[in-house]
Amino acid sequence: MDRPVIRFGIAIAVATLIATVVPAQEQQRKQPTPPSGAANPGARKHVALVGGMLIDGYEVPPLHHAAVVIENDKILEVGPAAQVKIPVDATVIDTSGRVMMPGLIEEHAHLSILGHGDYNRWYPWIVKNGYMEKVMEISAKQLLMAGITTAVDLGGPLKESLSVRDRITKGQIPGPHMLVSGPWVTRSLGNYPPEMNVMQKLIDTPAEAAAATDELITAGVDVIKAYVNLTPAHYKAITDTAHKRGIRVHAHVYAERDVRNALENGVDVLTHSGSAGTAPPYSQQLITDIVNAGRAIVITAAHRSWVFPDTVGFPERLQDPQLKQDFALIPGLWDEVQNSLKNFQGLGYFARTDREMFFRERGVKQFLESGVVLGMGTDSGTPMNFHTEALWREIKAHVDMGMSPMRAIMAATRVNARSVIGKPDRGTIEPGKLADIIVVNGNPLYEITALSHVETVVKSGVVYKGGTSAKGAGTSTASR
């Protein structure tokens, strides 16, 4: 991708523009403006992010001292700040000294959980108290504030999942663009409590699997989640039904046999595969077949074999004040989660962590070294795996295992958008794309944990976090 050379004059032009914006910004810092969830149906609305380094979602060198102009919910123009014309009515956001990049896409979230340590305590507690939808609202807001502008919820009660998704779309509550699966299609409840029945479509025969899939799609889900104890015939019945209606299927698979069965019977996304040690490394033939099929893999590596030792090393992360503030919306929620994690080392969820840590490096590298289509998802919401940390901890695990920071960012943006969830209208910063942009403090290409410092979140052209700005300060930074 050819880009004009940035000259010294650019820096002067950017500084001139920012100088006109800063006084109004300082005034706004005193009175933060709450985000508006709905697009303005009237005149065209413009927002400009000016001055920072731009990672555009392609694996190319970043653009320094850049500007991005948004019109309503779409990106209008991108380029060097000295050459981009800023509309006179634009709200200008100073991104000097920061990095602009596409909003992150969380491919595997669970809105119905908030990091609680024991599902057998958690689900009875929220169902008995009628907290399910409120919990999902908290999760959605946490994801958005963490820089997640699109998320896939892979397992939740149908009614609440559709309600939260639709309320976010209407601008009634904050959250990412949501794709929801509703209940899992499965032959077993597993070890979950009866209160989780609403999250599972229990089936037996392939015909029942097809009927359950069709019922969920008719109800309005965006994706299908195939869960456990499924045979090749079940996978085929699910995928045939879903694909006829233009819906992708994600499968919860760990063991090599299950991965192969899902692969050979049309599953679109193999999620948890290997899960960084839950299963030993796969055979070379299976890896080769996944690569040749062009099938997407989402490892969800960090949710056990990284989160556990990281918490042993820094248990204070469990008392993050941001969590306490978020959880205050539900009486007793903070204490309930804290009590469930008092002896996190003894939780059943982490019973195999020693084995997972033994295999985790090989579990990730088997895919990094293969050329597989690799997306990013965290299984966020699971024990100690808070939505506030999506996706930076997962991305860091991949980088620690040898993935370049740029490739890891691409996996969480462009690759997730196009190859995993099939939404090519997002995931990159270029004209015509959905205006989903985040601004981070620090250069993630140098230190990937800069992704944990999200200062500004723009979704569909609406500023939901940060973005100190000034209206009416729009000018062209290009010489006229």
C-alpha cells in the first residue's frame, strides 16, 4: 500500500489544529458527556480523530500523524493529517501521542457470566433473583469499554440474548455490535445446574439437531453453537440446516476426534481447538487438513492456562476497582463473585491446569506455525476471565508464543471480521467501513499490553468512551 511521505510540515499543521481544540477540550474534561447510543437521524454528523499513529487493519506499516474522518456511522476519509480536509462541523478528537486502530472483535464471549468461580452457585443465584438480563447488560458494557466493538455471544438464554442485542442496536444500552447464538445445540447438559436448561437445546437424533437449529434461526439468532456429544451425523444436520439459511456454525471442540468430525461436516469455526493445552497437540495430518480447508480456528488460549498462573502471581487483579464499580449495579454481586474466588486454586474449573500449562506452548504453536486461519476469542466471563480484559490477555498469550504483534492485532480485527464472523464491513479503517475505532495509550506494536489501555471507543461513529473533543473546531489541516 503506497502512502505519501510525511513531512515536517504535517507536525506543524497538526499542532495548529490541536491548539484550536485544546481549550474546549479542557472545558469538556470537567463535565464528561455521556455517550449517545443512537445515530442522529437529521443532518450528517462528522467526527475527526486527528494526530495519532494509525494501524489500519492491514499488515502494512502504520501511518504516522494520521487523521480519520467519520460521517454518521461510516469512515469517510483516512490519510496524513496534513492532507485530510476536516469538515467545519466536525467534532475533533485529539489523538496525538496515541495509536488509532480498528475496534477489537471478540469472537467468543459469554454475557451471562462475569468471572464468577462456580457455575453451580452462579446460575441458581442470578436466576432466583431475576438478574440474568442485568448481568448481560453489565457484560456488554464492560466489553465495549475494553475496546470490543463487535462481540459474538456463544451461549445464553434465548429471550435475554435477543433482548440485549436488540436494545444495544437501538441505542438503549451500551455494548458492542452483538451476534448471539442463544442456547447451545447439544446432547448433554454436562455438569451444569438445572438453571442452565434455558441455555441449551437438548437433542438426541440428527433430525432433532436440525429442527433445533432451524427453530433458533427462526427465533432470530445470528450464529449457531454446536456443543458436546455430537456425532458426524449431528454436525452435518446442524450445518446443512444453518447454511441453507445463511448462518454460520461454531463448534465447541477439544479432542482430535471431535475436531475432525466438525471439520469434515461443515462447521465454520472450530472454537477452543487445542485450547492451549486442554488437549495434547493434534496430529500433523489434522492440522494440514484444517489449513487446506481454510477453516477458522479460535483457540481461546488464555482462559485457563494463562489466567490461572497470572492470578497466582498477581491475585490483586481480582479486586480491580473497575469491577467493583461495574458490579455495584446489582446488590450483592461484588461479594458473590469475590466469595466464589477466595480459594480459586481449588476450583473445579482449574482442575487440569497443570496439564494445560504443560501443553500450552505446543497447543498454540501448532497453529501459529501452520498458516491456519486464526481468529481471536477469549471465552470471556468464565472464572477469573473478566470482560474488562478482553481481548488483550488473549492477544498477549499469542504474542508470547511467537505471533507478531501486527499479526495478532490483524487476527482480532480484520481476520475476525472477514474470515470468522463474515462481517467484512468492519475490522479495518478505510473509507466506507463501519466507523468502529479505538484509541490506545502506547504502541501495541512495541508492547502488546498497550491494548489494555483503551482511552477512546467509537462505535458506528458514536463516541462511547473518552474522546475529549470540541465541536465547531473543524478546519482542514491540509495546506490550501
